[in-house]
Amino acid sequence: MRKLINFVLFQLGWFACILGAAHGYVSLAVLFCLAVAAFHLWLSSEPMREGMLLLKILALGICADTLLLQTGSLIFESKGPLPSLSPIWMWSLWIILGCTLNESMSWLKGRFVLASVLGAIAGPLSYLAGVKLGAAQWGNEMQALVLIGIIWAIAMPLLFWWAGKVPQNKQRLQ
């Protein structure tokens, strides 16, 4: 049940951020994602270690999406407080993605090649869906999709390697 709840909360957070960015409700989306992350940390058997994992993932996400922004590959609809960086709603997406690594996506732990292949496919598809829903626009679509595929092919195994350093969560919620 816990993995299902984690998966559903991630999906709700993803839609909240994408639709919030597209329709001007970024603050609500970010607050929802922060609540999801807080709930995740509350359930964690090692909240400090899990929190450090989320911070590492956040840093990676800011760098990755800022690269997309700075190369002109992607134009975000809702700008953040620092226009040279990716917007805060994208940061929220990276944080809630981190919440899935030791939960609903834990089946990928240790499967680095599979994580890389799935990242190379699912990463661009996720951004494509975000663009279709109005959260961003392509600067250069082909360049963006290739760059996103490369970023996610590298990021996913790295995220699971980092997640492997955090002990598996004990079941507080069945």
C-alpha cells in the first residue's frame, strides 16, 4: 500500500507542477510537493539521510534544467525568482522524484543499465508531456529531446546509486 500511495502522490505532484506552471498556480503546486516530501520524510526510518538524498537530487535537478534553459533548448512558462535558473516548480518535481527512489521505484535499485535506458526514454517523454500541457515551450525541440535523453540516461543510475546509500525504509504505513 505504501508504494502505491508514493506512486499516486508523485503523479499528483507532477500534474500539480505542470498544470500549475501552465495556468499560474505555481505556489499551490510547490506547497503540495513540499507536503509530499514532508510526508515522505516523516515515514522514513532515516529522515536525515533521506533528506540529504533529496537535497542532492535537488542540486542535480537545478543544474540539469538550468542547462536546458541556458542552452535555449527549453523555455519555461512560469519563471522562477532567479530567471537565470530553472523555475522552482521544476525543483519541486526533482524533490518528489527523489521521494520515489526508495519507495515506488525501488525495484530499479542496483539495475543501473535498466535505469539508464528507462531514463533515456521516460525523461524526454515526461518533458514532452509537460510541453504539450503548456508548462514549457521548445527552444529547439530536437536538441532538447537529445539533451534531455542524455541527461536522464546519466541521472537515473546516479540517483539510484545515491539512493542505494540510504537504508531501506521500515514500514510505518502498510
